[in-house]
Amino acid sequence: MRRSATRQLALAALAGALVSTGAAAPPSQAAGGTPAKVPVAVGYGGAVASVDADASAAGLAVLRSGGNAVDAAVATAAALGVTEPYSAGIGGGGYFVYYDAASRRGQTIDGRETAPATATAGLFQENGVPIPFAEGQTSGRSVGVPGTPATWKSALDAWGTRPLGKLLKPAEKLARDGFTVDPTFRAQTELNQDRFKDFPDTRKLFLPGGALPVVGSTFKNPDLAATYAELARKGTGALYRGPIAEDIVRAVRKPPVDPAATRTVRSGDLTAEDLRAYETKRQAPTRVGYRGLDVYSMAPSSSGGTTVGEALNILERTDLSKLSETQYLHRFIEASRISFADRGRWVGDPAAVNVPTRELLSQGFADSRGCLISPDRTLTSPLAPGDPRHPAACGGSGQAAPTTYEGENTTHLTVADRWGNVVSYTLTIESTGGSAITVPGRGFLLNNELTDFSFAPAAPGVPDPNLPGPGKRPRSSMSPTIVLDDGRPVLAVGSPGGATIITTVLQTLIGHLDRGLPLVDAIAAPRASQRNQTTTELEPGLWNSPVRAELEALGQGFRQNPEIGAATGVQRLPDGRWLAAAETSRRGGGSAMVVHPQGKP
């Protein structure tokens, strides 16, 4: 099986190289000095892929100067905190998956935000009734302890070769000198205009003069430049103790809202001690075998690795390469439905609840669930979960519960270096614009990550592993993934998109590995997302396709979503070159770059 899978993967890789031939030249400069966005690039010496050209260029500069993949990932992430401030930044958290070429091992860092020590299961309830999601979203109550700066420190201490101060310089310069506003940045600002205007510091930064930023103008953030400079001098610990930490606590406990605003903005209970106590977690990745390859991802507190892994195990029993497009999508949708049912019942923060990770990833459990799939009918949602500790012969063993809501913004980057090290890193501040609270004088938005907790149990009488608790990490769907063949990397991928991250990563993997799509085409393909809900979300490319009617004839129901996810990936080609791939159009397209696009150095 491994030999067959490797041969299939090599053919797909060669096809990807052919697709990207015209895009392998160094990116030209767009107006204002910003590199032009190119969705695919091929070459030697390493590769970077992100949603933003300035951020990819920051990472590429580190690789060109001799830094490794971890160094470049941190530089790229810091730059994304400038150019993608509504998706990520030092006010948020994320998950870092690293492949070390020397040891041929995968390792991970859980940099997820944590709840205050005083948090209870009723964090988002008043008088036993859940508050409206919008009131939780824009509040100090939704802010968790940021994990991103600590993640950078943990990664650099363990595997980096460059000091943090040097890696922050490109982002600091970008914040000070500015970047060019594109349609996506303006649209995301407009989406948050009503929230942003209620916070004077946020309004001043993102709505200068009370107006939306103009496409093509230069956006500067001198406060963030100064904050990065302070972190460069003092280290990331400066965010967890000292003046920056004090400013964060003050903004959460007494949100700096305009006195004239009519919005209800609840305060949070974050303390200086909560910040001082924060720690990242180094842990083993999840692992499943698929088509003779090893797929590594993020273990709980993220549900990404277990849910993608279970779905892959379900699909392992079917040769997807031989199915019609309709049956291929039907199988993908049903495997997603099943794995989300099991995710909702079993996955939470393992420090607070017992998560049967090993059992969820067992082939035996997948077989006991995958047998529910029929080629000529559709399962109904919400589907009851199975019990991975005691798999039934074929079916579920629990009470069905709906999938709780999860915000849909985040960002993802993938990096590879000349030595073969690879990073797949997803980071976030949760909703687009996070909590909408900018830390006064610091230039960054605070997350609203605690809204990823269930506000109340998903269904009465059904155990919910994702209720808030003291110091607890909310369940995430982030799925940074690295695929190995005999211990060597062949592919890394990830995406933003809240709970749609899981289906985006799954669909990208099977589109490439099973359907033979070049990586950039697997990323660009129109997406579907089924998350144990009554209907499956479809992008326009599938909504307007004849395949929709064929799936509806099987009982599938759909609703339209204009855009799902924004993936990036890197791939090792058989001849030793790296292929970097990003979106061709979602979020205005992504940015793929390689160190030496013309050949070996």
C-alpha cells in the first residue's frame, strides 16, 4: 500500500509542478513596494505560504539569511499580526506543529488561550440563561489569556536558531512604515465598523477620521511597532508581566468603551496572576495512517487532529480515486458528519475532561462508525455519537446533540527550510476583529476566544466536554497538519475558518492524495462543509454545479456559503524541490514563495 500511495503522490506532485511553472519566478513588486501575490511557487532552499505577501516575504527573508523553518514561521506570524490584525496577533493564540528533519519526528505546541482562574461553567450565562452570542463576542468576558507570544518563545527555545528580537524586526518595520490596504482588509473593517466605532482606541486605529480605510492607501500602526520593539528588547514575557500585562488586564476588566455607545459590553475577570500563570503545552501530535502515509496533526485541546483523523480512518476503507464526483463528495460529507458527532461528545481540554484521543483515532472505532454510510442514502443530523471506548457493531450509543457555534476567522502559514524542517502553524484571535477591544496605546486587538466554549450544554442531559472552567482551554478546530512518507515530509497544510477548518483540511488532503489534484488545485477546489448539522454548506462552485442535484437525490440538504477557509500548504517534490501553494482567490488570494525559484543555489 505504501509503495502505491507514494507513486500516486509523486504523480500528483509532478502535476503540481507543471501547474506552477509559470508562477515560479520571484514575485514582482505591487504598488507601494508590497510583493505581488502568487498562489504557487516551486524551487529549492525552502518555501513559505501565507495569506499575505508582506508576511510571506518576511519569512522568506529569514530563510534566505540562513534561518530555519521555525525562525521563518515566527517572523511570518509576527508580520501577519500587522497585516491580518482581525485574524491573528499577539492578543490571540494558536497551535504549532513542527517536523524536525534531524530526528524525523513531529512535535507540537498548544498555545491556546486559557480562561481566567475564576471561570465557571456559567461564564456566559446570567440567571442560568445563556447571554446572546453577540454580547459575549464583543466583551471583556470573552477574552482569554493570549498564547501567541508564549508560543513563539517555546518554539524558538526548542528549535529556533535566531533571537526573537531579530525576527520581530520585519514586522516592526511593517507596522511603523505601513502596508497597502487591499479590498479584503477594507471589507473586514466594514464588517466590524459598528463594533469598532464603540471603542475609541479601536476606532482611532482602524477607522481613522471615522472612515473606512481606502483601498490602495497605506495603513500604519505605530503603537504596534512600539509594542513589538518592547517585546524585542524584553522578550515575550513582557506581555505576561509588567506594563503591557497591566494594560491588557485593565482593558478586559474595564473595557474602554465610548460612554455614548449603546452597546452592552460586559467586563471580564482576567487578572495579572492569570497572565503570569500562562504556559504553553508541548505534546505529541495525533497520528493516523492513510494510504500508506502518516498524517500528523494537533491533539486536544484542539479537535482538529482527532476529527480529521477519524474521518480519514473512515474514508480509508473506500477507494475514493475510483468514485464518481457525486459519490466522492457524498462519502466526504458523511464521514465529516460522523466525526463531528463524535467530536462534540468527547473532545475538550484534556486537562479538565477525560478525552479518549487514542480510541477516537483507532481504526476499529472508525469502522464501527463508517459502516453507517450508504451510497444511496444520507444520514440525518444531529447524528448520535458513538462510544470510542466501547465501539458498537455499527451505529451510535449516545444521545444526539447539535454542533455549537464557532467563529470563522483565523490565519494559517506553512514553512519549509533547506534542511527539510517543516512548520504548519494556525493562529487566531477568534472572530473577525476578535473582541473589538484594542489595548490602549499597544496597537493590537484582544481575542474573544472564550466564545469557543459552549455557552450552555449542547443538549439537555448530554455531557458537554466544552463548557467553561477555571484555566480551561476552549475546544478548537484548528488543524495544522504534516504528512510523512517513511518519516520524511511530503506535505503540510492548514486553514482558517472556525469549525470549517476541519472539513477544509480534510477535503484538501483527499483532493490531493486520492483525487490526484495538484496541491494548488486541491486548495482552490470548491468546498463543502458538513459539521453534524441539518444542511451542508456549499461554496458557489458546488452550489451551481449539477452535482448538487445528484447529491440532493441521495437526501443531502444544502445551504450556500460564499467562502469557506483560506488554506496554505507546502509540498516536497520528488526531485527535492519545494512547492508552496496558497489560495487563488479566497481572501483576495494567498502568497506562495520559495528561496531559489530558478534552481539549486
